[in-house]
Amino acid sequence: MRRSIWYVAIIASLVASPTETCVKIEQVATGRSVESKPEWRVSVTNGCRCRCPITLLKLMCPKFISTIRVKPPLISIDPDGHCLLTTKIYPAKSIFFTYAWDPIQFQLLYSNQTCS
């Protein structure tokens, strides 16, 4: 019994790092429409308590499409169709971007903090 609890603890630590639990992703409709698609404003916030910036985020973003160019160009799509954000996000700070399409359920898959 003890051994199975230990394995569960290891798996849980591999699945969610402390960085991943303090990244907050929110999106709200702007009320605008572009080419008949609603526009959305997305914020990604570093809520981690340490002083290190997050330097890479990998998000699940099924079929990410936008009728407008994401400004600034924060997002790239990897070969698996995941969104990569490579801009530094400092503690207690957020980055923002807008897109116009049907709402996408962004979900954090991976994050990396870099302390220099």
C-alpha cells in the first residue's frame, strides 16, 4: 500500500510543477467582431512567488486560428499544434494578446522558469 502511494506522489510531481500551478490564463470577449468572428483578449499571468520569470509556456490550443494577426507576435505553433509563448513573464506580471475566432480553451501543458 505504501509503495502505491509513493508512485502516485511521483506521478503527480511530474504532471504539475510549482510553476504550472501558479500560471493563470484568462480570456474575455472584447465585444468587437472581426470578419464575423468575436474578438478575445487573453491574459497570461505569472502568479509564482519566486523572483524568476517564466521563459517558455506551452499551451494546448486546439485548432488555433485567428482572423487577425496576434500582436505582438507572441505565439508560435509547434509541429504538434500546441501554442508556444516564448516571451518572459516576470512575477506578478501578465502578457496580453487578442485573437478573433471562436473561443479557444487554452490549457497549460508546460512552463519553464529561468533564474539567472
